Amino acid sequence: MDAMIVRGGRVLNGEVEVSGAKNAALPLIFSTLLASGEHVFFNTPRLNDIQSACQLLNLFGCETKHDGHVLRIKVKPLKSLEAHYDVVRKMRASILCLGPLIARYGKAHVSLPGGCAIGTRPIDLHLEGIKALGAEVAMENGYVVASAKKLTGANVLFETTTVGGTENIMMAATLADGITRIENAAKEPEIVDLANYLNKMGAEISGAGTSIITIKGVSSLKAAEHEIIPDRIEAGTLLIAGAITGGTVTVKKSRLDHMPAVIEKMCEAGFSIHAERDAITIEKAATWRGVDITTAPHPAFPTDLQAQFMALMTQAEGTSVITETIFENRFMHVQELVRLGANITPKTRVAVVRGSRGGLEGAPVMATDLRASACLVLAGLAAKGETKVNRIYHLDRGYEHLETKLQRLGADIQRTGNGS
Ligand code: EPZ
């Protein structure tokens, strides 16, 4: 299996361009099931998860073509309405086909995704939402079997804010009879991007980006074109890559308004950050302070940057208390950082990081999930000597050529084929 070899001590400087957002592209890909014809997405990142989503659409009977960063999806009459376990277990976001299939075809046979490294990842809120719109939902041999003659608009109140649940219900409601009101909706930029595309297709959605989204059902939708928003999590990762090495880095095609909490916390730690049009620059800093963060739904600090920020805090002066409120097991990177010499005390949902500049020594470490992989690469940039990040395939799910982007900024990083 592939590994990443990082030789620390280099200062990263320069400009780097962020790719399209994985977590916007995935729901957009499944939204195409709502309308026949050719859908075109620009700025589509080349990632394993995108490939998996397209494979599932191919199994349904759609044609997909990903040239460069342009993804064309031709939706024709489907030959299957089943999302098989073998695909869904590899890419949990496949559950986002449920809402579109039910809304447009009245049937769906979707494997339960199962858990993953960071948590049990239930889908009970998705299913309650689909039922509220009038679907019959049963569980058969690990599959969700859902059917509905025609969905009917309803009020859906999520007791927990859920990104995927909001996306599934928003998509399903576009073709329901009447009005659907989603309360306690997720407010992530990716929700807004999906609503914008659905409205381009002819949907009538208002309130995306707030906690109340209203969808007025329409009789049909049509294929359209769309430019996917930049990936705020990759942007944050690249800014931290500059920061942790004491360099000045400009991340192009990134949006300050997509990452308010991250920018605020980096400034609180002592970094100077400024933005021109669609680029964010972090200025080099000789030292920075430990700051506390608590992950929570947007616009609070994103859980997908918790691990990367923790790497930065291992090099801070002082203590940082990191609280993870979204997933129950998202500290798998802690023990690996400790192997590199970090001083971190993990509790159930809280990790106390006692930072010290230059305290990391390179060592072999194990990537356990997508964002933990990025965290360990960042720590390797700051560590003395060589860090070998094993099982780096996790990284390829969500970062497009991260090592090339870091090399361009001056990092000494190579991918090797003999990771364990
Ligand atoms: C999306 O996952 C993202 N994935 C995740 O990014 C991200 O970490 C997460 O939102 C939170 O921001 C995609 O967009 C493809 P949730 P999602 O439903 O939709 C609980 C990455 O690294 N919950 O908002 O699955 C759940 O257990 C990935 O790019 C239920 O209890 O997350 C969690 O505690 C990782 N029942 C909380 O809600 C449900 O039916 C938030 O989960 C659904 C969720």
C-alpha cells in the first residue's frame, strides 16, 4: 500500500490553488438522479470518492465522463434502483441517492452504510425525514427498502443538525406535492451550493444557509450546469501547512466567508491572515499561542479541520483544549501524534494539547481516516527527520494531489509504494 514520506524542517512559502469541494460535489452528483439529460459540473475534484459516486451512478444506468475537472453526467431511464453494499460501505455518502430515487422513481433499495473509523454514522434522521414526506421505509437484510407513490411536502425538524440528512430531504422535497419546511437544517456552504444547483434545475428552494429551508415541490426538473465551490477543508489544511512550518502561503480560489471560525481561531493564536478577492494569505509567524476549539455545525469550527488544527497546536506555545462534539471517535490521530513526540492527553471528547515548538521527531505513523491522514502529513512537515505516513489511501479520498501542492510550496514530500 502507498505511504507518504515527509522530511520535516522546510519552510513552506508561495501560492497554491485549492480544488473543488468534495462535500459539495458528492450531493450534487446524486442530485442529477432528479432529472434526465446531461448535467455538467465544472471545478469537479479528481478524488476516489468522486469516482465511487460515479461508479454507483453507472450501476444505476447513467453515463459519467470526468475530463480534467469537468464532470458530465447523462441521466437516462435507470436500469437499477439498488445501491449495493459493496459500493455504499466504501463511500457512505452514497446514502444521498435515497432522496432523489424516492422522489423521482418512487422506489429505492439502498444498503445501510455501516459505521466508519470516526463514528457509528447512523442514518435514522434521513429515514425519519423521508417517512415524514410519506415514504414507506423498511429494513431488509441490511438494506433500506423505501417506496412512495408520490411524496407529500411536510415539516421536518431535525433533533440533531445533519448535513447529509438536510441534503437528502432537500433533494426529495423538490418533487414532492406541496411545501416542505426543514427546521434545524445544516447551514454549511455545501448545502447552499446544492440548493443553488437544484434551483438551476427548476426547484423552488429558499433559506439554504439558514436553519430553516423551505422547498416548494415542482412537477419536474431539468439538467443544468454548475461550477462547484472551492473546498474549504482543503483550504484550511493548506493554510495550516504554511503556518506550521513558519511560512507565508496564499491559498487561491478559497473563500474567507466559508471558514469564519477557522480564520478567527488562527488569528486568536497570533497569525496574521488577509484576503484579496478569492485568495487567502497567512503570514509567517515565529511563534503562536495555544487556543481552545470546540467543533460544531457551521458556522462554528468544522470537525473536518479538528485533526489538522491539533497538529498546529502541538507546535504552539501553551495549552490548547480541543473538544470534538460531532463524532464520537475522531481522535484516532492523537496516538499517532504522540508517537511523533506530541504532548496530548485524550479524554472521551476532549484532548488537551500542551504545545512546544520543535518538539516533534519523525517516525512511522498510521493513517486511520481521511482527515487524520492530512493531520499526520502536516505534523511531518514540522517534525525533525523523516515521517512515514502509512495507509495513505485514506488521503486520496478527499485531497487531489496534496503532495504535489505541498512540493510546489517547498515541502520535501514523496509518495512511496511500500507502505504497510
Ligand atoms: C458530512 O457527513 C460530511 N460528509 C463529513 O465530512 C462531515 O464531517 C460532517 O458532514 C459534519 O460536518 C459529506 O458531506 C460527504 P452529519 P454527514 O449527518 O452528513 C449524527 C469528511 O471528512 N447523525 O452532519 O454524514 C452523526 O452521527 C467527512 O469530508 C445522526 O445521529 O454528517 C453525527 O454525530 C467526514 N443521525 C452528527 O449527526 C443521522 O441520521 C452530524 O453528522 C445523521 C447524522
